[in-house]
Amino acid sequence: MSLTPGQRIGVYEVVGPLGAGGMGEVYRARDTRLGRDVALKILPEVFASDPERLARFEREAQLLASLNHPHIAQIYGLEEGPAKAGPHQRALVMELIEGDTLAERIAGQPIPVDEALAIARQIADALEAAHEQGIIHRDLKPANIKVTTSGAVKVLDFGLAKLNDPNASNAQNRPNASMSPTVVSPAMTTVGVLLGTAAYMAPEQARGRATDRRADIWAFGCVLFEMLSGQQTFPGSDVTEVLAAVLKSEPDWKGLPASTPPRVRSLLERCLQKDSKLRFRDIGDVRLALDGAFETVSAVPVPAPMAPPRRSIVWPVGLVAVAMLASGLTWFISRPVAEPITPTRFSLVLATGDRLPIATGTMVAISPDGTTLAYRSARDVMRLFVRRIDQFEATIVGETGAGDAPFFSPDGRWIAYALGNTLKKVAVDGGPSETITTTLDAPRGGDWSPEGTIVVAGVALVTVPAAGGSVTELAKAPAGRRFWYPQFVSQGRAILVTTSPARPDAGDIEVFDIASKTSRKLLAGANARLLPSGHLTFVRGGALWAVRFDEDSLQVQGSPVPVIEGIRVENGGAVNYAVARDGTLIYVPGTVNDALELVWVNRDGKEESLGVPRRSFSLARLDSTGRNVALEVRDEDSDVWVLPVGRQTPTKVTFDPGDDTQPTWAPDGRLVYVSNRAGQGAQGTPSPGLFWQAADGTGAAQRIAPDSSRIDQPSVTPDGQSIVARMADDIVLVDFNSKGGARKLIEGPFRERNPMVSRNGRWIAYQSDESGVPEVYVRPFPDVGKGKWQASEQGGSRPLWAHNGKELFYLAGDQSLMSVSFTESGGAFVPTAPRKILTMPSGVVGGAARAFDVAPDDRRFITLKGENSSERAEIRVVQHWIEELKKKVP
């Protein structure tokens, strides 16, 4: 059946048709739950009851679900169709790719060679990812390839894919491998049509023989030939003529443009060998060949033997000339030949217990000469570390809690870093830190010019002398966005900068002209770095991309090309890579947003998944009954979601523009959270406030107090009348129903965080760094001046009261969850020695707020878990990487 606008399949409302998609019809639809557009692919009504068609359709969903690659369209789910369509109707819910198909892009006209090769590299990357999973596409063609407006490639339509490649890295682990025939099968509109599309079939596929990954390599060659020539590789007026050409004819090699590099012509000849044994065996080799990896240097020509000279009166001159030639030839042959520079790859593994936590700015930096790394790591507490590449040990520099968004001075002797809203610097060799300036919010990166000026990004783009002094504001970020990762370019007359909301890798790279104070968008992406080679590198979708950039005109040249996969991009904002002036690349491996899993963990350390799909969760809070969990989810904006325990699908309950974060529960079931929907405060700073609303998302959100701006980490008191929270570095009390503002409970020169009142309302626990490292303290509540007791030992944070009234939990620096039993004696809090209960999974340290909670029985804890919790943190290093980059992006 066809779908009509307004018709729904589950939560998806059809907007309109997008066209055919292999075996199905494709429609644009709106996900009414998540508020995004998707593509719905359904089987036409005539095939909706065909068991073979249904099996292929569901197999396509399974294959796509096994692939996670930036150049393969993602699948979001497999939905049941509307009831009137019958029990066999299915719909694939797919990523909606905006842009033209490659067939529309070609349209009978050749694509410029550089652009065609950039597209081809991305197609090869996608096929390589599929082949590594044992998946053969079998229907690769321009119509199944989309090119977005930013130049990114997405391979579509795995409806004819086969999963039985014995050479795949994990094929033996796939018991449901498809052994579907490749000869004939009922097709979309006719019976007995060969699987695939005739013009792109390999000869063995056209003959109905068994196929392997080399069939995709043939199709890749056809697609690349068509991009370069603008014409089909094997043309014909009908299917019979096309198949005859595939089996018998050669491509019209004269149709390739004269500018086609010889290596590409040679590559096409290897891809389009009719005998599959003579083709490339692996698409990875094709990708390398595209970059010239197999080219050899021609031998020095040897001169032909010289004929005996004729007698002449000038024979002495001839002898001298011959002698000089022989001497020169001897020098030429024996001269030392420079060895080609080969990139060197290795990993610097951090010490046991050191972690690279979620951060709001970059966590890594490299000195201009490529010899020294700086990185932010949690070793009991957050510290800034310096490590030479050729040494095993790292040294600590700067203050406790330091290290967010570090960057080096041009001479490599100093490191600037953020500590809260303060920009500081410290010598690489150690010593006391010096304050440079205070900014409106936490810096999101900076750059230090040779002239001694620093540019800092945040809610405003500002400059300040490196020696300290007054700040000059260049621009304010657009509403709801921030500036990230600035870099001086063009001899200091312009600044590359990212503007983005919560997801910096989904932002825009702009060039800001300092003289005119105007900016212009260059690309979609984040953390653009201009290298001495004239390349602009940036992160998009968890991959590092590169493109040529003219520093005089400040213009991008050509199309971006992905050059490194798997750059870690944090929920908190960190895009973690850096390139030294000498061409050394460093990066933290990982995935975009490092999606986390919701798990229960009991006192014995046994974990149990809640069965909720992984996503960018930030914290979890149980209500007083333990039946519902409030979650902060960081997508493009942060929002509050509610999950009934036992179900697998949370419900979004906040929808306003901006960030809604750090939810907690009132005893009556209302949700309290921090939101910046209040807009901008004084001097353009974000003005978040405390709000409450019903947990089912109904009704308008209510602001709790008139001056609750810049308050976070809220916790509702047991009587439901007030909230304890952090404001700047102090602990405050905010009454629910009072028209007055917040009043300070605990203030001083130290950083206090994460307050929580005990379940009986008599004590308040919080963390403070007054001893030099964070520790957990307890005071009477609300009369906090009547006593103070330290509950933790050797570091502690994120206190949590047990329901039983006898325990206080907290998190130690090594991920240990600690328990402190206590008694009350004469108004005093009497703690016992802390004891370890269990080691928490990775993911709970995350941001500054507590990410975990305890069930009412005090026997198990709900928390977040990362994918690689058992692995030691590493920073990858590629020395001389710029030489490799020059080959990939000439």
C-alpha cells in the first residue's frame, strides 16, 4: 500500500513521498516523539504478503543495524505498519539524508577529478566497513549513493545485500548469515530479473554465479568511471544489450578526462577485470591505490652506449666533455637519496586509574614542536598533566581541578588552561599558576599568537594579553549558541571559530574578520585547525576531515575528505584532537557523544542492564517510590526524559529551546531541573534558572525563584518545601513557594558542590576542596553553623544518603563507591571509617554533578556505563602525519 500525508506508522507521521528505494517505497516522515524528520521505507502492497520479500526486508534492517559508519545511512528501527495494511506490513525507519543522489549529481556530466576522487574515497570507506562485517552490497550504483550539501557521502539501500563473506573479520560470529541465491529472484515489477542493476553487475553476478566482495569492487569501478566520464561504463538500450556489454565489451577508456591521474586509470582497469581473480581482492587496497600508495618511482634512465667519435681537430674538447659527463653521472648515481618520510603511529597509555573524563572543552594539546603533550585527567581528582612523547612518566602542573581546554604558547614554554571562569597559565616545567583573566563563562578553547595575544571562546569571543590585562570583546555568540575552538589565521587578521549549541561537532565553522567584526560560514563541523601545509582539518560526525584552504582569500578549496575515523566527541563538548606545527597528530579515540547504557549494579558489583537503548545520558535520578527515573539526555539540546522502571522507552518531557538539565524529584512527584530558557542575563551571559513542572510533561514550566539564575545541582529537601543547590562556589537554599530569592547556607573561599539533605531532614552532605582535594563533609540542617564533620577519607565527592537513615554513600577518586555508617550523639554526627562497596562502571564520574542514584531498598544503584569501561585510557600519536595528509588531500 502507498502512504498518504498525515498517515501514521507508530510515532511516525508521513509528510510525503521521496521516491523508490530498491525493493521499497520511501517517504519523508516526522518522528513525533523525538521531533526529527526520518525516511520511512515500506514494501509496496503487492509484495507486503510475500514471505521472501518480508524476509529480505527484515534482513536489510538487521544488516544496517550491524553497521555504524559515517558514510552508511543509519537505521533507527523496524516498525509495524498501520493495522489496515495487514499483519505483514513493515517499515524501515531510516536516517533522512538531505541532498542529491550521485546519479542526479552526474546527470550525464563528468564530475571534476578532485571532487570525484573525494567522493570515491568515502564510498570505499563505506564498503570497507560493510565488508569487514561480512556484508556484500550487491547493488552499488549512483542512485544508491547520496551526496549531502556539505560533500559527505552516504551509501544507501542494502536490500540486496548478502551476509556470507567468509573473509569478513567477524563472519564466523554471525549464525544468521544470509545464503540467499544470487541468480534470479522475483523483482519489483517483473519476474525473473537478476539481482542487482545490470549496468553495475559484475560478470559473475550477471551469469548467476556465486559472488563475493569483488562484485562490489567491480561496481565501485563502474561508479568511479561514470563520475569521471559522465557516461555509463557499460551502456545499452535495454537490459540485454547492457548485460552483453558487461560480459564482452571494454569500457570506452577514451571517455576519461585527460586530467585523470595514471594511478586512477590503472585502478579502474584492475577494478573492471572480467575475471574476478584478476581484480583487487579488497576494497581497502582500492582505497590505498586511490591515494597512490602503490605507485613506484621510475628508475633513472641509463644512457645508450656512445658511438666512437669521429676524428676531429677538437677531440680534446670532446674528451673533456665525456669526462665531465661521466663524472656527473657517477655523482648522480652514487648521491645519497633522501628516504621518504613515513608516518609513525603509537599510543600513549595513561597510568592505571587515570581517566579522560567528560569535558566541556578539549582535553588534549600538543606543543608546537610536537614533543610534549598536555592533557586533563582524573587521578583521584582532576589535574593537568604534561608528558613528553619520548618518556613514560607524566608530571602534574597547575592547580587542583585545572586543565580544561589547554593550549600551548608559541614557544612551547607555557600552557594556558581554564579553571572555572578563570583563564590561567603555568610553565611546562611546573611552578605556580598565574591568572591571565576572568571570562563570562568557562572558556571553550583558546589560541596564543606569536605577538602575545590570546583569543578565548565562550559566550563571547574575546582577546586578552598573554601577560594579563583587560579583555577586549570581539563578538557575542548568537542566542542559544557558544563559540568554540578559536585559532588566529592570516597573520592575525582573522579567527577560525566554531559556533554551536551543545554538540560542537554538529556546529558551524566560521571565519571571523577582526577588522570588520563580521563572520562567514565555511563548513559544517567543529574545531577547525589550519596547518602549515595549507590544509584545514576539522571534526564532523566523529571523524577528522581535511580540505585545502587559501589563507589569503580565506576560502575553502575543493571538497572535504575524511582522513581519520573515530575521534572522541563528548556530550560535554570536548572534540579531542590537536596537530603540532611539525605535523604530529594526537587524538583520543572513541565515538561521537560516547553513548552510555543505563544499568543497575548491586552491592556485590553485579550489573544488570535496564534494556534501554544507549544514548547520550548524563545523569539518572529515581523518584521516592523507585518506580520512575528522570534522565538528562544530551542531544543537540539537553532535555529531561522520564523512564518508568521496567520499560525500555523513556518519554521526553521538556521541549523548550535551550538546555534543560540536572533533573531531580520533589516528594510529590514534580520534576525540578535547571533550564536556560530564561534567556540571556547581564552582559550576555547565560541565565539558567530553577524550574519545576509535572513529570508527565503537561502544563507550563514554573520558575521557582526570581533570582535563581546561575544555580545548579539542585536537590529537594524531604519536606518538599525548599531546594539546596550550588550557586557559583557556594551552597544556597531556595524556598519553593517564597517570592524571596536564594539565601546562602555555606559560603567561603573554597569550591562547594553537590549538596543533599538527609532523608530525615537533619543533616546536609556536600563536597568541598578546602583540604586541597575534594572531600565529603556533613553539617546540621538547617543550622549549618552548629558543626561540621568530614565523612570521607583520601578524597570523595558526590554524596548520596541511603534511605535507611544509617549510611552515607560517596564516590572515591578511583571509581569506588564508598559507604560511611554513622550515628547521632548529642547533636553530633559520628561517622565510622569508610568502606568500599563496589567499583562503579565508567560513566558515573562524567560531569560535575552526581550521575547515579540508589533504590529505596538501598541494595542496588542505577548508574551509567560506557562501552569500554575496562580499558585504560589512551592518546594516539601519529608523527609526520602531515606527509600522509598531503597524499590524501593533494
